[in-house]
Amino acid sequence: MTAYDETLTMLKDLTDANGVPGNEKEAREAMKKYIAPYADEVTTDGLGSLIAKKTGQTGGPRIMVAGHLDEIGFMITHIDEKGFLKFQTVGGWWEQVMLAQRVNVMTRKGNITGIIGSKPPHILPAEQRKKTIEKKDMFIDIGASSREEAEEFGVRPGDSVVPICDFEVMNNEKLLMAKAWDNRIGCAIAIEVLKQLEGEAHPNEVYGVGTVQEEVGLRGARTSAHAIQPDIGFGVDVGIAGDTPGVTENDARAKIGEGPQILVYDASMISHKGVREFVLETAEEAEIPYQFDAMSAGGTDSGAIHLTANGVPALSITVPTRYIHTHAGILHRDDFEHAVKLIVAVIKKLDRETVDRITLD
């Protein structure tokens, strides 16, 4: 069994925490525990996004490094008379990865283990076995025999539901499996950036942010960026790894272990050319590996950050991850560490003159 160092302990605490959009408290408290020692002040905005400020030079450019606290999950909408729970997805789910998966229902009386029910193949007609069950027909079984018993357990509409998958170091100890990499790895990057800037000179004010409600529309990024008014924003998130069977280079090009991804385009934002070129130049000078990525669908917090006030030059830097938007994902520790190293190197160079220059490119 792998002995956990400080970094692995942090990653475990962040990913084991439960936090779907609108109920990010556990994840926020986990992030605050690790980022507060390196921040000059820690605040929250009105929606619950965590904002940790570290001043290198007072009045210097404001640099925002944002990962989102929330993970995809579900919300209970109804308890039927037999005690089965109907639910609404919160964030993007593909039906094929949902059935027969274990979940935690977060009630006011504590978490209750359940399972998304499925029919045995023995009773399914051949044609039905080929079809995907629609979300609206799914339910969660918590072992209650009636609506009244489920209510006695503490369940009620509005309760959050999260996947169950404990953090685990795989046999290849560079590979880490957990739920909620999307996007506790971004929160971990923000934490580690502030940690590595401790005692280091940097000509700016850095904000490590854990945003809320990214998975339902980049909402916390909008409110936290409004509070910060950054000069430059970095969204840090997961990216799609294309190194598994059945995924072609046309689907996704990145491979885990070959560096963080520089996201040139997604459905929420065209990356800012000046910031992008500056980051690439810095990566090459520091010999930090990187990969390019582009997504025709989906977006990151940068999509909301760059539209703040009069506009914020922004770029997303992501960690390639296998099996995102399922119960369990896998990423490579080196990609996380290289993303941190790259962002720290960039921040150390972002004085007012440099910011003014690159934002006009």
C-alpha cells in the first residue's frame, strides 16, 4: 500500500469530499483547510465560491486561478409510495454510465448509501437490451419499504446525491483514481500555486479560487470574477484524455502523463492569443511539457471569467483525465505537478508592464 505524502493526502481529502452544484460546503471546507495557510485572506462570495488572496506586490495586476468545487451528481425530486427515489441530474451525465452505480444521498440526518436500480438482463427482451434507459425512468434504491420510511431516514426533495468512489493510488503510483477529479484537481492546482509562491517574490496579487456551480453554467466563476475584477484569468480544470481504446485522435488527442493541456478553443471561449503565447513561451523556457487541446462542446470557468466587466484576457490550462463525467476518473500526477509549475512560472513574470503588453496581442 502506498504511503501518502502531503500532496496525496490533500488530493484524497478534496476528492472524497462531496459537493454537487448548489451544495459545495464539504468541498469548500476541504479546500479552505489546505489553502488558508498560504493566503493573506480567505473570503466567499454570495453564492459560496472560495476566494483566497495572496499579495506579492500591493496594487499589482490581479491574477485569478480558478478551479471549480462542484462535481456532477443528482438531486432528489420525488419519493414514490414504495420508497424509491426519483432524481434530476445536476451536470452532464450519459445514461450508459449511470445504471447499477452506488451513490450517497446527502440528507439532513447524514449520508445514505443507495444504488441506481437496473433490471436483470434475464427479463429484458433482446431488443430492449440494446437500448439505453432514459434518465427519467431511473430511480435510486436506498432500501426503504415506503415513502414514510424513506422520509424517516431523512430523505426529502432537494437532497444532493453524489457518486461513490474513494480516492485510490493505482499500481502505477503515478496514476490516481477518484471521483470528482472534475474539478477538485483544479482546486488542488490553486492550492499548490499559492503554496509554491510562499516566500517567493511575485509582482502581483494572486487569487486562488474554488468556484461553485460550474457544471450547471459557470455560475460561481461569474460572481467570483465580479468580486475580484482580475487583470488575467486562468481556468484550471480537467481535459479529455484520448489514450484509451475506442478513442481516436479526432476525438481527443491528449495522453495522460505527457503534460497539461493548453485549451485553445471551447464552446465557451476562444483563448486569448497574448496570454496563450506568453504561457507557451514560458513553458518552453522552463522545459515544462504541454499539449494542445480544443473542444467543440463544453466549457470551463474561463468562459465566464473572460466576460467579466470590460473583459478579462483568459486561458484554460487543464489536466488530461480519463472517464470524466462518470463515477471514477484517472489522471497522472506528473500532469498535475507540471500544471502547477507552469502557472507559478507564469505568475512570477506577470508584472504590470508584461500584463499590459500581452493583453494587447
